[in-house]
Amino acid sequence: MTPFEAATYVDPYGYYARLRHQRGLSFDANLGLWIASGACVVEAILAHPDCLVRPLHEPIPAAIAQGAAGDIFGRLMRMNEGAQHQCPRRVIEPTLALMGTENIAGIVAQVVETLDVSGDNPNEWMFTLPVSVMATLIGFTSSQLQEVAQLTRDFVACLSPLSDEAQLGRAHCGAARLSRMFGELLSHGDKGSGVLGRLYRDYEACAWKDDDALVANMIGLFSQTCEATAGLIGNTLIAFQRNPDLFENMQPTPTLVAEWVAEVARYDSPVQNTRRFVARRCTMGGSVIEAGDTILLLLAAANRDPFANPDPDSFLLNRTQRRTFSFGSGRHQCPGQQLALAIASEVILALLHRQPALLAGTYRWSYLPSLNGRIPQFCRDGEIQDSRRAHE
């Protein structure tokens, strides 16, 4: 098995444990990169100033460089360093924190009613609702939600090296259309007193002025919400089926579901790994890493490191001082972590209200093809699945 295959393997955590026990950081000659699996070294690499999110020679992946998706990618704060990272983050991070104080439960209920999402299709809930909640918070109308959600999913395809030409073509089209929609939203004279108004006031008050980068990073928020939150929701539904005893004689209250989601983010991360690219020679975990080297950080392995979380292979709802690397750490830590957890929790509550049978294990699933994401796709008993990836 390779770390890339592990992301969608039935149970990769024994493999991750063996990597940690052998050495927290090691070089894989077959893959031509370093693999970091221990919590301490993963945290150190994420914080190191010479470990960058993109290689210096290729700031934008070659497959999308000549198109709208590449234009967006090149302006994303999560894919840049220095001012291109810090300036948009200083504007957007306070708004994300305020979003977390909004009535997420009420917005989820509103979106569910507006879209009339089928209660027996968790896949639609996973991929449509989180982005639609974000779109509602930002200020898109109810008639735009389906389109925004689909365009976001189209754009997300550009982030995967597994995407084919047709998917990349849709990604460019989606990026162009989303850019126009966000541009139109920002061009309105009265942006109101809500999230969009606060965001734009912070933007106008700061020295950073780059309308295209602002639009790109708003699209980036939606793309991060799309797959990562879908995976978080889906893996929580799987955790319900695998741990039915924890829900016996208990109602799925907001507090209980929030604990489930937080533990799932650690226990079965929707983002299994990420990469860093070394700009200058440095020493990590007792090893010398040369400029130009690539490091694959196994976030899911670090989550299960006993030095970070005692009794890491147990699913514990009331885990104290839980440490989760799924959202990164250091300067590139996801600023929307709490908002993502809140949206996932409220979507699951609404789904369980409509479809309580999800707790009874009526679904099978397979994982969507990915090198780093662990995102299930559900089907009912009797529906055809790829037998190599079917789980129950």
C-alpha cells in the first residue's frame, strides 16, 4: 500500500501506525518524497517557514495554468505565501469567525426547505447543503443556491490530479461563472449589514486592494467547504453505523452530534494528507531535507498518534484536549474550522430528523477516487457498487 492508496482504503490506520512506529519521518524512494506520520514532525513541518504549500517552480499546477481555474488557484491564500497569503487572510478570517456566531441551524433549515432536498439521499445533503449554507450566509439568493453548489463542485475537480480533460474543462467553466457571480454580488451598492457587508467593510478599510484576489478567495472558501465538509458529514454517518452502542437510548441533540463530528474529524479525517515543498535545506525529525524535496504529511496518521491523543484508536465522544490536524496547523491552518464543524453538525441533525434510519445502518458506501480525501458515497442495500470499495 502507498499513502495515496491509504486515503480511500477500508481501514488505513494500521498502516499509518506501522509508519509511525518505524519512524515519524522517512524517505520513500519509490514515491520520491518524504513521508511524515508522527504528530510532532507533522506539526513542525506545518509551522516551518521553508516548507511551502506550492513548489517554487510551479505555483499553479500545469494542467490548469492556462484557464480560469488556474487564475483562481493562483490567487488563493491557502496556495500562497507571504503577502498573498497574509493579506486576504487578515480580511477573511474575522468574517469567518463571525459566521460561526450566526444561526447555522436556522440557515440549514431554510436551505433544506428551499432546495427540498430528498431525505433518503445523504449524498445530496453532503455536497449541496454545506455550500448552500455558505452561499446563503454570503448573500446569494435561494434561486442561486443549486447553481452555486454545482459550480463549486465543478471547480473543485481542478484541485485533483486524478481529474480528466472533461472535468478540467468543467472546472474552468465553473471558475469563470463563479467569478462573475461573486463579482456581481460585490458590485451591489448596498451590501447590507450581514456577512457580506462586514467582509467588504473590512476589505475597504485595509491597505490590501485586489478585487480579483478577494473574489478568488471567496470561491476558495466554497471549494474547501464542498469536499472537506462533505467528507466530514459522510464519515460521521459511517461512525454512527460503526458505533451504534454510543447512541443507544440517546436522542441526537446538538451537543451530542457536535461531539461526534469533532471526534470524527480526528478519528477518520476527511483530509488524510497534504504536501509541503521545501524551499531551502533544513533539518526535520533528525533528517536533512534538501531544497526541492517534497514532504507528504499524513494528517490522519498524526491524529492517531498517542503522543497527540491518548488512546488514539478509541472513538471517544468526551475526549479531553483533543488534537486534530485535519484542518492543518500553523500559518496555513484552515480559518474556517469551527464554521465547518458547525455546518456539518447542523446538516447531520437535520438529516437525522428526516431520516432517523441512518442510525440503523441501512446504507453501504464506497469512497470517491482521491489521493488525499476520504469522502464516502452512499447507496442502499441492493444498489450496484464497485465491489473492491464497497463497505458496510
